[in-house]
Amino acid sequence: MSAEAREVFAGWVREVYENAFVYRFYGEAQGESNADTAYRLTWLPEGYREAERPDLAGMGNVLYRDDAGGLVVLAYATDPEAFSLSVYPEHATVRKTQVHGRPADLYLDEQEGNRNLIVWTEEETGQFFYVSGPQGEDELVKMAESVEKVEKTAVYRPSWVPEGYFQVSVMDLDGYGVLSYRNGEKGMLTISYEHDFEAGVLALFNGEEGVDASSVFVGEYPADLYLDRADGSANNLVWVDEDRGVFFWVAGTPDGEELIRVGESLESFPEPPPEDRQLTWVPAGYREDDRVRLAEQSHVLYQNDKGDLISFGYCRNSESVHPHVVPLGEEGLTPRTVLVNGKEADLYLEKGAANVLVWEEGGAFFSIQGYCSAEELVAMAESQEVILPDRRPSWVPEDYVLYERSFLHSKESATTIYENPKSEFIIFRCQPNETDRPFQLFPNEGSIEKQVSVNGHPADLYSNPEPGSISELCWSDGEAFYYLSGDLSDEEILKMAGSVQKLPPIPATHIPTWLPLGYRDTSSSSGLWSREAEYENEAGEQLQFRFARHGQEEEPMEECLAEIREAVAGLEGQEITVDGCPGRLYLGGRVNHLLWGVEGGEEVYWLSGPLDEELLLETARSVHGEVE
């Protein structure tokens, strides 16, 4: 950085490096906290409208878009000490301009299609702003001078939706929001709210032919319920919460009573509540029992058959949340530092009481409390994840049922297989865009390549017209790459592809989804008729799993049965059941074996390792067969 390269910009300083301008805040912030303040542009070029307000560390961000793909960004500091702006003017002309008579820096990019930038501070508060977009100086200055402070408005979420519905999209903008839900039967539910609305909005549907309103109440507020609209679209419920000055509109396929219940469950939040999370590993015997969502934080409770509880809590980092760890006994707490995913966390041990682990990760605060060991608490902490919807078809041809689901939420890819009574298979694969793993396709002999469309996205169809032959389809929707294959007509394969949507997650099949403490997956391989997996702990002890089924090729089943006979030779087995399925347990001392599913001959499962009977059974019970 050159010696003369500092220029005071109110509380901000522009530092000039060899190839960049860097804006940083020095000193103490003045006036009210910026964290509770939001801004907007009150003048925009024709065609632009607010599209999104993403949360970014230390800054507020408002995105405006037009139908041609143009983008204008308004950004401002919400945490001056955490925010800095770097500008690389390699192809830009840099000059001075003014915003409301105050000095501003203008960067005009000389390359076609790139964005220009204007940077300035507010005179009274020293607040830092920039606006970027493809516009020239006059329009950038006009947008900058139109910046207006806005009151942050609450966002709303339902605490109840009809059974089977799950959230597929959410949009919270200044003053209004839209939430969308679906179920697996093409049912839909949309919740809209608006703070700034025109009088008479309740007459939204009046005057339409075939629309009759019923007068109902949502809580204490009068509402209009519209059922059986003439055009066959969803039922609608509209009302105004006069105390909060908010217009609500709930629409969907649920009946009137369900719409009212959804409306009465709507809760206000100062900011969007944290995403739903779960522990993917808990000690043996524990199952999710309840979920509690509060304004600032959420809790998930896990319980075992004895009534013991594990509480998993999480919230955004917020000044309004102050977690406390309070000792219950006379001896007090014994704190120590442990590592969760390589980062320091606080562990509180209390003799005779539940232990507590607290940690911060990715802008969120977490806690786990339960009668668990330190190792179990850390394992649970490292297993926490956001519950994501699962992309898969919502329609399959008649007689096909879900047969297999590969490892759920794999970063590489996830595969779903459907089977009909003739043992014919349909294979669907979803590969997220964030993975750089290539997908290789070798079309079947006799396939005819066709250029088609799936929900408006270009797709490659390798159609095989011969009866009993496999057709294949590949496409991308911008978020993921998809592959679909089966003995299907062009109409069936396109209909199935068009039905792909975000659905509730389902467990992986034919593989353990729970492992004893300390075990990690070290290798796995799978085919259409078999699956093998190996797990290992830090002591080098190995747990092995094998699955096989009778199919068009007998070799996998015969190999598996031969290995089982060799492994249990000379051991005396005892009859046992795994979730109602008959099996046999062989105790061999150092290595024990559990077999199940052998009667009937269709499928066989084999689990072996240095585990006692209880842990072998718990691991076996986590293996799901076909999912209905």
C-alpha cells in the first residue's frame, strides 16, 4: 500500500493497494446499531423490482432484477467492524462524483456487460453504502440519492401444516413474503403476507363468476373463505390482522378447516427462524420425539424407551438470545474444552446430572444436553445437519414401487430405484451441481437421440423403441443434473422427469443408517442385487455388512450365502428376530454374526463385527428394506 493511499471517508478509510481499493471502518461506530436498520432504493430504472435480501456477514444486501436478467445491488454495512469492500478497478475508470452533495467514488467498468459501482457514506450517521449495476453515472447517482431507511418488518411462519406437507420455497422481502408447501400427492399450499396493502383487499375474489365467500374467523379476526372456485384452482382464505396491520392469504388444496388452522398457527419472527436441523447420530435406543420452534431458537427432543431425554437446541447468533448453563447439583459444573469438527467447543460435566455441550458453527449457536458421555455429545454435535428436501419423481408408472434409495444426501449423487412385479427397474439419479464429479453415459445400442424439454429445460433423450429395451434421459435445472432410465415410452419417461420435485427425505435402504459410537464408513460398493459396506473405529476394529437378493443374476446371492456358511462354520446359532423378520445370532467370541431375512429366500442381510448382541440388533434395526 502506498504511503499517501489513505483517504478519510467519514468513519471509513479508502486504502489504495497496487491493484485494489479497500474500504474499511476505523474508530467507534456512532448512533444506533446498524444491525436493526434496513434500507431500500425508492427509485429504480424501468423494469427493475426487488427480488431478494440475502443475509451476509456484516452487511445488508438488496438485489433488484429485471426480466432481461439485469441486476442492481444495494449494499450497506450492518456491522462496520466486520465489513470491508474490495474493488479491483483493472478495467475501470475511477473518478469523483457526489451523492446529496457529499463526496462519492464512482467506478465505471470499461468492459461490456460488467457492472459499474458507486460508493458513498451518509452524512448524519456515517453509514456506508454502495450501489452496483450496468447503468451509467446519472442513473447510479439517482439510485444512490433515493436510498431510504425502512422499518424492518416481521416475517411469518406456520407452526402447523396438514400432515404430509413440506416447505419447498420461501421468499421474505421487505413488507411481504410467500411460502410454498407441497405433499407427495401433488397437493399444494401457499401462504402470503403483506404489511403495506391497499384498503379493500379482502374483496380480492369478489365479482368472479362462481366464487362465493363464507364469513369465518381466523382467531379473533373476521375472514373470507372461498371454496370450489369456478376455474378449479385452490381454496382461498383471506383476512387482515388489524392489530399487526398485516394482510394474509392462505391458498391450497387443503379444506377450509385446515386452511383456518394454518392461519391460526402463523407466528411472527423478527427475522426468518433458523432452518430445521437434526442429529443424524444419537446413542442407541433414542428416537426423535418432539420439535419446539420459538421466535429466536429451536429445540429437538430425542427420547429412549426409559424416558431419558436428549435436547438439541440451535439458534442464529443474536443479541436477543443469551444461553445459560446452570448447575443443578451442589458440586457445580466442571467445564472443559473439546473439539467439534476441529473447532473449540465448551463441554460442561456435572456429576449425577445431564451434561451439556455448546458450540458455534457457521453463524449459528448450538447446544446438546443429555445423560450422555463426552464422546457421545461430540459425536452428536458432529452429526448435526440441515434437513434438506429430497429431489425425486412424484409420479411413476403404474405397478412400480420404490425399491432402493442410495445414501441419502450424498455430496456425489443420490440414486432411487423403482421396481415392478416383473422385476423391471427404473433408475433415477440426482447429482448436485456443487460436485465436480463427471457423469458418463454410453447410450444403449439402437437408441435414437432426441432433443426434448423437461419443465422448460433442454434435455437429451436416448429413446429405444424396441420392446424390453431401455431408454435414457439426461437434463439439468440449474441446481442439479438428473438421469432417468427404464423400459419406458417417450411419454412415460418425460412425464416422470417432469414430476421431479423436492419431497420429504426418506431413509437409505439396504444399508445401516445407524452405527455404534466411533465407527465410520471406510468403504462401500453396491449393485442392483447386492451391497457391501465396511466400517472401522479408531482402534482398527471392523464392522462388516452384506446384503444380497435373488434376481436375474444368481451369483451375488450365492456368493453371499457361501461366505456366510464359511464365517459361521462351527458356531451354534440361536433364533432371533429383527423388526419381526426371522434371523439367527452367532456368538463367536471376538467377532459375532447376525443374519436375517434368510427365510423366504428373497433377501439376506449379514452383519458381523466385535459388537455385543444389543449393538448388533440396534445396527440391524436401522437397515430399511423397501420403503412404502
